[in-house]
Amino acid sequence: MTLPSAPLWALSATEIAALVHARAVSATEVAQAALGRLDAVNPAINAVVDCNPEETLAAAAAVDAAIAAGRDPGPLAGVPITIKCNVDQIGHATTNGLKAQKDLIATTNSPVVDSLLLAGAVSVGRTNTPAFSYRWFTNNLLHGHTHNPRGHGLTPGGSSGGAGASVAAGICAIGHGTDIAGSVRYPAYACGVHGLRPSLGRVAAWNASGRDRAIGAQIMAVSGPLARRVDDMRIALAAMARPDPRDPWHVPMPLSGAELPRRAALCLRPDGMDTAPELVTALLESAQKLRDAGWLVEEVDTLPPIRDAVAVQLTLWFGDDYAGQVAAAGREGDPGAIAALAGQRDFALSLGMADFSAALVKRIGIAREWNLFLERFPVVLLPPSAELPFADNLDLKSDADYRRVWTAQMSMIGLPVTGLPVLTLNTGLTEGGIPLGVQIVAPRFREDVAFDAAAAIEARGEVAPIAMAG
């Protein structure tokens, strides 16, 4: 097998796994390259906040030993990954960006961590998240500030901001993230990479280190991959989707299904979203790329509910022990977490048990409307946000800026209510180097359809280069 001219840390996950399986390079060589890249760029961006090189090299050596013994180490053999610091990983603190949890050392892996490592992936470190994983900006009092490697003036996104930054900067080929209201998709968009929010139930996850989550999080929070190439997200999802009885929500569905019509709906301004002109252009160009690939793309003015889904999401989040959330944020003293909750105070205090129950009822109707729409259009293209990636910490500048951020994020917040897979695809950079992208929605458990559409667009466009991280 011919070795690529690019450095090992710059290769895709698919390329690395093929090279390691073919013994063209060793997993140890790949791990050393990834650790070298981490040393070179992480001080400037603070994406990885917990790194144990000895553990990384030992895991890589185990992959090499398996291959030497004639055993298959898995589809992600030797692929460098990062793991978000809000999921359990044996021997590491599940901090979730909190001083209060700096000593919460996991004694077991979360199912999603087990799935990645059993597939042969090699963790090079744990990535940063805002306190409580609350924001689309990533800083906290424990681990500090994560910067976007495409420019420190831009947010790296959140809550998986460390994952997005580590993938964009070439520290890893695949980043693990979690998403309840855009926490995989927005960092991918902001950092100029791709991110997948899988269907609810696709990826098993659970933290033995903490108590079971409230019902809103149970039915909307998922784990998913971030990567620089669509093919890498395919193999990452295949690894992450391993069944695990510890997550009763997990559904062992096939990774692909019957062929569906190559028909897509394009919506530039869903529910009246004031979409930035650059994103409108990105959507129109992506739609044309799909047409060039043989898809039928129809522009539509309306989609099933998104704005109403936002109200459901916020009700289930803030209607469940808001006072306890505020008290916890106050004890932590994190300005971002306090501001995130304070900005929703009037709404949260207006909620009662009847509103909470009504939101759960409304959720099923919204999901039904989306399911029926996807019978007609198996793919939907829509904006990832109303705006280009925000200036860093924009939500803390003023009350007006806080509202601006939450208004712009309507499609991030609302779509998880549906339980559908949603993929954020990078479509390049502006002339000023700011990432552009689109969101792609597909039927439940049909991530393969979203991948197919994304790959068709990716193949006819430009892939954003690895960021130099300043």
C-alpha cells in the first residue's frame, strides 16, 4: 500500500484504519503523530483538557499486538479519537466542565466509550465543554477557555466545542460529542467540520458516575461523531452503534435500509428564520450539487414545526427543577451557566406541571408531522443557524445579544424534539475564513440517507483545510 504524502495526523480515519490494517503503518506511529500534533497546537486552543500519553501509546500498542497475532482490532484500528469530558471513561474525571466534579473519577466506561475503544480507536485525550454543557460557547472555571482554531474571535461552538476544535486542528480524526440542542452540530459548523446527531436510540450511552437523567434529556440527548470527512462519520457511527443493555433507549437497528427516492426538500428560511445571505448561498449551492448527483430537489417555503419544537425543548429543559439548576449553577459560580439560565427565568417560572405534560404530548405530534413529511422528501436541507458562527462569548455581551443567539439557533434547538438524525455538513469557508455549512435531516434510523446526500455534496465541493490553530 502506498503511503500518503500528508503527515499521519492529517489523514482521515478511513485512511488511517486501512493503513494500520495493512501494516503499512503501526497504530503506535499514528498515536505518536497525533500526540505530536496535540503538543504543537493544543496550547493555542485548549481543546483537549485531559491527556495521558502513556495510556494512549499503550492502547495503540494493543492494536499493533492484535494485528501481529492475526486478530482484527476493529474497523477503527489505530484511529485517533477524542472523548468529551461529560461521559465516563475509566480512570478519568467526568467533569462536565465543573469544579464540583473534578474528582468524579469513572470506574467504568460509558457504553459509547466502550464501543469506540472496542472498535480499535485510540483515545488521545478528553475534550472541553462549557459548565454543565449548557452553551454554544466553550469555557468554564475548571478547564478554561477553548478557542476556535479557525480564529480566536469565533466561538468553537458548544457544548462539544473541544471536540470540534480538536477535529478541525488535526489532533484527532474523530471526535466524540453529545447533542441535546445542537452540541454536536453547532461545534462542527463553527469549526468547519462535519457532525452527526444520530437518531434517538441509535447510540447507547450512560454514565454510571451520575444519577439517571431527567426525561427531557433522556428523549433528546444523544452521542455522535464529528469528523472532517463524511466517510469517517460513517465508520464512526458503525462503531458507536454497538448494542449495550445498560441503555434501555438503545434500538439495535440496521445501519442501512431499503433504497429511498433521491428526493430532497430545500428550505432557506424555515419558520421565518432570518437566514444570513452567505448561508442561503451555501444552501442553494448544496442543492445544485445534489441535482448534479441525480437528486430531485424542490424548494419549499414551509417545513413541519421547528419554532413550536423549540418551545417543547425549552419546556422540558427548564420546566424540570429549574430552581435546582439555578442553585447548582450558583454553587459552581460559572458566569456562562448562570447567564444561560437567567436568560430563561421568566419563561421557566411561568411553567407548571400541566405545561410539562402538554409539551410531552405535543412532542409526539411534531415527530409525526416530520415523519410524514420525510415520506415525501427523504432528505431536508435547511440552515444550521440563522447566522455565521458567532463571535466568541456573544451570549454574555448583553441581554439583546443573548436573545439574538437563542433566536438564531432555532433549528439547532428544535430538531432534537423529532428524534430524527440530523447532520451538519461543512461546505467550505468564506473569503475571510469563516466556516459555512448546511443541515441535512433524514428519516429515523436512516443516517445512511443523510450520509449519501452529504457525500454527494462533499464530492462536488471543497473540503475545509485543517486549521492551523494560530
